[in-house]
Amino acid sequence: MEYRLQPEDVAAARDTLGEILTTTPLVNMPNLSERHGATVLLKREDLQTVRSYKIRGAYNKIRGLAPDELARGVVCASAGNHAQGVAYSCARLGIHGTIYMPATTPKQKRRQVKFFGRDNTETVLTGDTFDEASAAALEFAASTGRTFIHPFDDPRVIEGQATVGLEILEQTAGSVGGPGGLSGVAPDCILVPIGGGGLAAGIGSYFKAMSPRTKIIGVEPAGAASMRAAIEAGEPVTLPSIDTFVDGAAVRRAGDLTHRICAEVLDDIIVVPEGKICTTILELYNLNAIVAEPAGALSVAALDLCADRIKGKTVVAIVSGNNNDISRTEEIRERSLLYEGLKHYFVIRFPQRSGALLNFVREVLGPGDDITHFAYSKKTNREQGPAIVGIEVAAREDLEGLVARMEAAGIVYEYLNDDPGLFDLLV
């Protein structure tokens, strides 16, 4: 029989999660609301017990295992947040867990897994992507008889994630059939981040049953849009490569179950460039004191890309997690500047004469331009070799004037931003 999520299953999951969780806030964001001419609410899953919504599906699944399954222990694969949910659940229930993580997982998430799991879990780092770690975890589970706790493609996991939707409906429209709530009515739109699709499948199914007029829009990073690819192909497909920067949503292949559900319940999928996500991370911190990881900022970043659709409406964006490593801050800022057109890299062949660099600074740079990177490309004969120069401008349109002044001064240059092969070596 084909699985379909039922509202009563979500209610049961909420009861189970009541053992360990409390409802996360749904907050009105005046600055975002004013920018978009809408009522913008953020569901703060970054304030969850393990700082992401993933604990919901993990605990709901593990709590429902039979005693003999619990005794054998569990296995999971995760880029970080699901791993923390599984680790917390293992420590809480006193069972053993083996957690496979990609070697590219930020150190902060690795440390948190160890913290939440205490002595009940062990971590294995393998592969460069979630999919590679998952393959190793499945092989280990099969050889040991342990239960594999899938991060998204499992009914109990989906039902646990769906409790986010139950809370949103109660927080906006009040108790089902009763008064209360922030607005007294269900939201017009919910922006849901997608990695493998468990959260989107759960929230989408719940709202299609309880508030079918609410539009459910999935949001994926441009470098790992596996759900959009699956829906376009009519079945899950394995992407040949992905950008793992948005590690919490970097999945090469959408789930079989989540794809089938999302194809039915999602009204649209928006794909957001990684640079835009970085800009949103910085804005959330600087303007709202919210610390969001890349996947956590994903749905908020989509607000600008659907501005026409949300004007005058009540829209919820889910801040799905805040497990960010502070060591990534410089990369986040760099990606943001590049996306916003404020940072530009050139190979510049300065004239072979004394004072050429000084003249460049005086005659070519504008009042808002700043050299933020400078390196001669040769260790020997540096004074006559080409230099790699990074220039930060005050506004996107300033690039045109900068290039015009370089050409007027007879500067021989090569622009690197449009050449990923060379550019990836620098940033």
C-alpha cells in the first residue's frame, strides 16, 4: 500500500517529541516585512534543542523502534544536523549509534555530534558528500544488523519533521478549529528548505490536508538542486556533481519517497545561488542578530526571488538551523561580495617601469575602490611579472568605470570572475 502521511500521524509524532522538545518561536520580522510589503514570519528552528529541526525526525523514528532493534543499535549518515539529532536520541534513550559523516563536514558539527552523543556514539568520516557517507553507512548497517536511520526518506522521519508544520498552523491560525494564533488564519505561503526533502514532504502533506490554500514552496541551493531535477525527470536522478557549500542541503539524489510526496504537495521549487545565501546569512546576523548556517538561511534567501508572489501576503520562512562554523565567515563574506558584484579579480600585467603600481593606485582606482588582494604570480622577477589583484568596489555599477580607467591607462588585464577554472584557485 502506498504511504500517505495523515494528520493524526503528525499529532502522534508531536506527542512523542513532547518528551524532549518544546515549540520553537514563530516571530514577525518588521524589516523583512517592510522590504517585501508582506507579513514575514520566521520559524526559528535554529533555536531547537540541537539547533536544527532534524531532531524531530530522528527522535520520532528511533523512539518507535522495537526493543530488540534498540538493543542492536542504530546507524545513520549525515552532513551534520541529522547526526546531532541521532546522537542526542541515542544518549537520551541509552542506545549505541554509529554515525557516518562526509569528511567535508565542518568541524563545529563534528564536535556537536560528539557532545550530544556522549559515550553512546562513534563517528566515522568518509567520502566527500552525504551520498558517499550514506553508501558506507548502509553497508555497515547491513553487515551488523543495526537499524539505519535515514535522514529524510522514511515515513516516521517525515512525520517528525511535519510537526514543524503543525506548530506553524497553530501559531498562525490557532488550535485547529479554534481561535488564537498570530493572525487568526493560516499563512498564505511557506518557504521550506530542501536537502533530501523530508521537511518539505512533511510540511507539504500536512498543509495540503489541513490548509490546502497555503502555498508550499521548496527552496534548494543552486549547486545541489536534486529535488528540482527529480521532479523535472519524473524520478530521482543522481546529479553528476554538487556544490557542498550548503552542507545541510547538499544532496546529490532526492529520496524516492520524498520525491513522490514533494511532486504532489509542492506548488513550486525556487533555486537560490550560493552567493545569495551568503548575503542572507550576513544580513540575518547584522540586522536581526540571528546566526544561521547556509541551509538555515536558504528559505529566507528565497524571499527576494519570489517578491512579486508574496506582496501583501503572510509568508513563513523556516530558519532550519544555526550550526555554523565561525571559521567559514571569511568564505561566506567572499561569496556574498562576489554574488553582489562587489569583489573582482584580475591578472594585471603592469608596465615594466618604476612607479607603475603607484600610478595604478592613483589613476585607475576610484574613490570607493579598495585593493583587498595582491600577489605576484611569480616568485622570481616579481617586479616584471603579472600580479593577481582583487579589488572591492562600493557598488556593483562601479566595475564599469574601473575597467574603463584600466583600458584608458593602457593596463593589460585578464578578468578572472568569469573563469571558474582560474578563479577557484584563488578563492
